[in-house]
Amino acid sequence: MRLKKAEREQLRLKYGGRCAYCGNDLGERWHADHFAPVIRLLDERVAEQLQNHNVGNMMPACVPCNLSKSRMHLEDWRRWLAGHVNSLNQYHPIYRLAKAYGLIAETGAEVVFHFEKVSQP
């Protein structure tokens, strides 16, 4: 499905021209992400997947967030992102060194996406 120019602009402005996930400014180059993934498989889920292929299931996303999220559901992506701190500590000595010098401070904070912050009362 290709968005019409007006639909794309409406989607871009959905969160004030910011990525729905990280909150950074979208700039000129951004993606229309499927919030619930559309995975094109030839099986019984085809009808369900096609239902997800609509403007109501789209979020404005910066390129890095959309590429990172890929075909993941939101909660899977949230867990995947949070798990990277353990990976950095385990496999990247330069990360541990930067942390030892106080250049990095781990907060233990949960992954909260921009759209969740702006939607809260």
C-alpha cells in the first residue's frame, strides 16, 4: 500500500513531526512503520496480515528505529532493546571501560516509547 501525499503528511504530523518511538525529529527522510507488523507469508494468516496494512496501523518512524524494529511486535522489540545493555556489558570491553570512567550511566529504566509518553495524561 502506498500512502497518498496527504496521508503521509498526516502521519508525519501524528506526533508533531517526531518519531513515534524515540521522539527524535523525523527530518526529510523517515519511514511509515506498520505498528502491528505485516509479514507477507503464504498461509492462513494472509487475511489477518492484509488487515494490518492500513493507515490506522502506521506510525511515523525515523529510519534507525524502523530498521531496528523490523518485523517485531512492539513488546518483542521493547525486550530486545532492553536486552542490549546486558549484551554490551558482556561482550564489549570498551563499553565497560567507558562505564568505569563515568562516561556511561546505566539507569535500569524501562523502555518507554515517545508515543506512550505523549499519550499519557
